Amino acid sequence: MRAVRVLLLCGLGMLAAAGCDSGTPPPPVHTVTVTPNSPAEPGVASSSAPSSSSAMRVFDSRVMASAVTRLLTTDYKVANVGAVSCPDRQPVADGSRFQCTVDIAGTTKHVPITVTGADGNYRVDPPQ
């Protein structure tokens, strides 16, 4: 019976919150697309597989973490950015998605990354 009351109260709270308007518009969504500077693309590494036309290219997680740190502090103006960690060996493939984790003022947040082409470009969305 208690669980039903809790669910009912939660549902009412969600309905009430949905109807409330604080008058403040939500912050704009800001995304940053990173474009490699040269043919030796920063943040992109070739696989260690034997050289062939089908060798998979992957992002260097340390370089990616450094780029995400820079973008969060300079473009997004996020204060108190701590350690950033990105998953290793993410493929350079158009549409591929993954998340880096970041410590912001002691709270762990996720930073969505979307690869925007096969040339090493990627979009960095705001922390969630």
C-alpha cells in the first residue's frame, strides 16, 4: 500500500512540475565540432593491425580527453572541470557515439561524443 502512495505522489509531483513554468527558458544546446588540423589527425590513431585499406582507425582516448577538457573550459565555460576519461579504441566511423566521463566540482557527468564523418571530426555535446 505504501508503494502505491509513493508512486501516486511521484506521479502527481511530475504532473505539477510539468505544468509549472519558471519563466526562464532552458539553456541553449551548444555543440562543438572538432576538426582535425592536418592529415596526421590529433586524437585519431590507426589500429595496430597490419597496414591495409581495411585497417580500422580509432580515437586516442588520452588526446580525446584533453580535447574534451579544453572544450568544456573554453567553449562551454564550465568551471571546476576535473579529470576527464574517454573510452579507449572508439572507431572513427560516421555516426558512431560514445561518452566521456568528467568530474565537475566533485560530480560525475557524461559528455556525449558523436563522430561526424570518417575523417576524424566529432561533436562534443554539453555535459549531462
